[in-house]
Amino acid sequence: MSVDILTFGCRLNTYESEVMRGHAQALTNTIIVNTCAVTAEAERQARQAIRRAHRENPGAQIVVTGCAAQINPDSWATLPGVTRVLGNEDKLKPESWLPDAGSAVSDIMAARETAPHLVTEFAGRARAFVQVQQGCDHRCTFCIIPFGRGPNRSVPIGAIAEQVRTLVASGYREIVLTGVDIASYGPDLPGRPTLGQMARRLLAAVPELPRLRLSSIDPAAIDDDLWRLIETEPRLMPHLHLSMQAGSDLILKRMKRRHLRQQGLDVIARARALRPGIGIGADLIAGFPTETDELFAETLAFVEEAAIPFVHVFPYSERPGTPAARMPAVPVPLRRERAARLREAGQQAATTFLAAQIGRTLTVLAETETGGHSEHFAPVRIAATPGQLLQARVTAATPDHLLAEPA
């Protein structure tokens, strides 16, 4: 074994893992664990993976990095087999991965600049991720990520275009723009470009890119240029995943979110009017502190009213040091029960959405030999070559995926 990377958490971590893979090629018998701090479960899984990796390969050097390591490095340094802990800034520096770079806990500093790191390959993936910004200036009461990622920093448009051009030349047919808060892109750059302006210029600069997709986006910050792209640009995928978190105004205020329930409904309605058939997703937290049965019912009704087919539900997870961790807690079993009910409502919407695709011809990005995802991000089962873009006619739908044949 030379270098093995275990990645937890978001798409930004996936991108950064590939940066590290490129920097660490000279190392031998090394396991890099790129951690996530969004939930306690994500941290538990990373710790479990480290212990398992040490048992199975006791001679390996284990390097721990990512947001959880950034926030609390000492707790990771004491795990069996861990020889080094790197902060989020240091993990992206080539010099951190020299064979003689040291074996101590590194200085943990929030990054102050976002420099481009060209990636040419995403191991085992047909879809590529490109970082467009880093960090977050907001302070949602449940979130610890600003302490792990620092303030908002945007990648210059030219550097993004260069990275996308490199990945397309490597054979990638779809690029996902990712970051901590991509809707906050641009205010720190000359001319203060918005996310929509950046995406428009990127598509013009890389005309050979077939598919551009956005990762999760704050519904409070969709700019006019992005709305125009949603309406008119076929290369921008008809898929909008919203960082909603709740459908109750009181809970949203206690979370210190920048939107309310109606704004989320309005965004979804506008997206569907501009791009009929668009796939809608949403991040939701179940069992946030102080959430009563009545307040939960408002979020459940939001999912049902908006008919959101692609819900991503988290039972609330306490993050020490955040304001929400000091609020009156909802019992853990009740959080799980509410999460299950939200997923069930999303599943009902998904069943309806998928059934509506029967008979249609979709464009599928094949990720395995047995299928991939449509432009709407609907899972599709079809015999294909990984990495291929193919036209597919939908012949049937299950509650979880579409069945299709080459058109």
C-alpha cells in the first residue's frame, strides 16, 4: 500500500481528498482520514475507521485531517496508530506531504486564502467536484463548521475555469460546484461576482463541459443571474438542492437561518415555473432543540406541501460550543422518530416524481456498469459504461429509482 484515503462528510472534503492524493504520492504505507464535524455520528464513524485501519494495518502511518481534526486536534492525536494531525489549511499544502514533513500535531490555523489546487482525477467516480469557495461568514446556532473552515473565501473565476477545463480533458462529463456556502460566492473578489455570474462565465469559458451541477445552496441567496441560468441554460442541470434545515419559522429563527418557510416555498415554486420538471432536494434537521410536536408538524407539512422528492434528513446532533447545544434538547429517540417521518414524506414525493418520468427520454451519467443519475439527479438503472453520457428511455419506476433502456 502507498496512500489510502478515507473521506467522510461533504463534497468539499471529496475534492480536498483528491488534492491530498496528488500531494502525497511520494509517501508509502500511509492512511489519510479526512474527517467531518457536521454530526456526532460522522465523528464516530471516522474514529471507528481509524481503529479498524490500525488493527488491519498496524504498521501504517495514519494522518488525520478535516474539520473534526481542525476543531479538536488533541482528541484525534491520541487514537491508536495516529502519527499526525493536520489542519484544513495545512492539508492542502504540498509541503505538508513530503516524506520528512514530521510526525507531530501540526499548527491548527484557519485558512486565510483559497489557492487553486489542480485535480485531474476523482478515484472511482464518474462525477467530479470543484471547490469554488471555502468557509462561512454565517453563524447558524447548530453549526460548528465555521470554526473548522474559517471565513468565506472565494476561488477566482479563472482558477475555477482552469480546474474544470483540466477535469473535462481528463474525461469528466459532469462537474459539481461545491463549497461550504456556495451562494456566498464572490464578495471578496474584484468586481464582487455572484454565484450566477461565475457559473455563466464558467460555462462560456469551458464550452466543452456538457453538464454543470450545483451542490447544496442557501435559498436566501439565489441571485438573478442564477435564476436566468436555471431558466435558459441547458448545461446547468435541472436540479436544485436547498439548505432549508426546517419548515417552521420559529425553528428557523432559533437556528439563525436567513430564510423563512414561505421563502423556501417561493423558491421551489419559482424554480418549477422556470424549469418544469426540475428535481428539488432539501437538507432538513429533525428534532432541533425546543422543537415541539406542533413545530415539527410545520416542517412535515412543508415537505408535503412542497412535494420534495430528494430530502436529506439529519437527526439533530449536539455540537459542543454552539448556541443550540445549550438549548432545551429533544429526546434522541424522538429525533430519530421525526427524522423517519420526514424521510417517509420525502419518499412519497419521490415515488410520485419518479413515476412521472416513465416514457420520457433522459440523459444519464453512468457511474457504474448498472446505472447512474439523470439530469434531475434521479437514480437510473441501465446497462452502461462508467463515465458515459447516454440517452435513456424510462420504462418503469420503483419507489427508489428508474428503470431505463438506451434510447
